[in-house]
Amino acid sequence: MNFDDLRFMLAVAETGTTLAAARLLRVSQSTVSRRIVALEEALGIELFDKRRTGYVMTEAGSRLLAPAEMVRQSVDAFSGAVDSLSREISGTVRFTTNEVLGTYVLPSLIARLKERHPSVRLEVDTTNILRDLAGGEADVALRASAAPTQAGLVGVRLIEDYWSLYCSRSYAARHGVPKSVGELAGHALIGIDTHVRSRPIFDWAKETFRDNEVLLRHNSVPAVFTSVRNGVGIGFYSDFIASGDPELVLCFRPPVPAAAEIWLVTHERLRKVPRIRAVMDVIKELVREIQGTRSAVQVASA
């Protein structure tokens, strides 16, 4: 027998007609009639005396009414337990991002998850390699990249990340803050090997920076960021990463496109899993807050 047919038996017993039962269950009257017939055939018992004025339970049907109600209550309890489990925000989320974003975002992400969803655990993979989410190498990725094109991946573009020239507060106190290309003369510049990354911002630097003014070149973005923040000289910094950092001073933004897009990505099979949604929601919230901080800093500096 189909245990779901007991819903139709109980509804007809309660209302007295297939039409009223259909309204109660939000199905067609013919569906109710068909399911009652199917149940009677499966049981080999006539449950209702089908009259022109309505359905009246037979003696056999009346004796099965209480057990049927117990089955319905048990099914409702089971459904409630399943629903509770599906809403429970707990478990492990494998999160991957690059070194730069990881250094900046992870401390806030971990702190907020601990406060808001203490039963969620992160397994963090900090790497510049794009992990295969479709292949199960990670659950959620925060990427500085183009839109995901791999089949099955879904994502949201959080921001366009522009890069500008920055110096540290200590460097600015000693040497001043250049506000244009013409004012870069005489300043210590920090470059990056162009073979490491091919981006318009680095091409602009190659054309603009004078070799005799480039104090040092790094082969990685994190190293450039560290040197700028430590007061070694003037170099590129992500506006997103620099926003709200009191140790950094904005010089100016070169006239080039955004250096990267920041994407939050997962696989479509995971997008509705509560713990995955929780982690992604916190990341989106943090990025909005950081963007708000940057806007406030820009207004204050204007």
C-alpha cells in the first residue's frame, strides 16, 4: 500500500465528501476519489459507503481510523525531524582562497562564524591554485578571477578590485605623498616581475616606473604588499585589502581597468546546504562592510 493514501482516507472521513477533502488537501476531486479506490484495492477492504450525498465510513473503515491517525502523526513527526536536521547549521566546510585574500579575510570570517554558527568548522586551503570545486577539492572558494565557467559552478561577483599606488604612513611622513605620475620622481618604487603576473596594472607600471627609481622588485603580490606596508617605498596595493588600514596612505589610482574581480563560488549541489549558505552569507556580509569602510575613508580623505 501507499502510506500517503492514508491522508486521503482521513481527509474524506473528516469532511464527508471527496470535494471537501480535495479542497482541504489542495488537489482535484478526481485525485481524491482515485486514491481512495487505490487504498481500498491495496487493503482489500471497503473503507467508505459511497453515496450520492457523500462518503460514509464502513464499520471496517471506522475501526482503521484511529490507527491511520497514529500513522499520520508518526509521519508528521518524522517530517518535522527531517526538516529540523535540514535547517541545522553545523558540520565542516572546506574553504579555499588565495594567500592575499586569506590573510585579510580569514581572521574576521573565523571570528564571526564562531560567534554566529559555533557548530560550523572550517578546513582552510590557502593557495593560489584554483581548486576543483566540481571534483570535490573544496566546498566554497573566494577567488580573484574571472567569472566561473566550469560546468556546475555557481557564484556571485562581490566586487571589482582596483589597485592603486600606496605608501605607508611612516613613508609619507618622511618623503611626502605623490598624487600623480609626475610627482613619482625621486621616490623609492616597488615593482613586481612582469613574468609573474600579466595584468594591465603591471604593464602600466613597466611603462611608467623609471628603472633607476625602482628600489626593488618582488616575484609575488604578498611580498609587494608587505614592503609597501613596512615603509620600504611606494607600490601597488589592492584597494579592497587596503581599505580601512590606518597604516596605508593612498597616493593615486592609475588610469587602468580593475586588476581583478572577487568571486564567491560553490557547486550547485551545495548551494542550498545550510552550513555552505552560512559561510557564504558571512563572507558576503564582511565584504559589504569592508566596502563601506573604504567608501567612508575615501569621503573623509576627499
